[in-house]
Amino acid sequence: MPLSLAACTNQPDIVDFLMGNPYQVADVRERDSHGNTVFHALVSIADNSPENTEFIIAMYDHILMKSDQLHPKIKLEEIKNKDRLTPLTLAAKTGK
């Protein structure tokens, strides 16, 4: 999942490239073997430190805005993983 890797390693330029590449646009709905999307992945790497929290929020917002521009009908925040958790419920469950 290249988009999740770029997002979780704080590479917004790569995220932009993957989401805007006219030859092969990244599927923002792509999931890992646990059903996690890029937003679930960001929640999973959160460690509640101020620096990490700032990066996670900025990347989350960046992807959300870009996704809304490119795919207005896709609601990334509502996609559930195999445990039936949205990114928000995953964050609440894990205390992040």
C-alpha cells in the first residue's frame, strides 16, 4: 500500500503524486490484510506525542482534502476495517 507508506512516513509530496498521478491514481479505498485504509494506518502509528500528533493531524487533513477533491463520493472516514472499526472508532478504542 504505497499511499499508506507515504502517509505514515510523513511524505506529503509522495502522497500528492500518488493521488494525482494521471497514469495510475492511488485507490484511497485500498486496504491491507486487516481491512485498514490509509486513515486506519495513520491512527495505528499515533503515539500521542505532540510532534507525532501534529504530523498525524496534518497528514490526515491533507489526504482528506485531496480525496474530497478527487473523489467527492468516497467517505474515507466511514470505511470500516475487518474489526468493523472506522478510523475514529479505532482511535477511540486504542486511546489515540
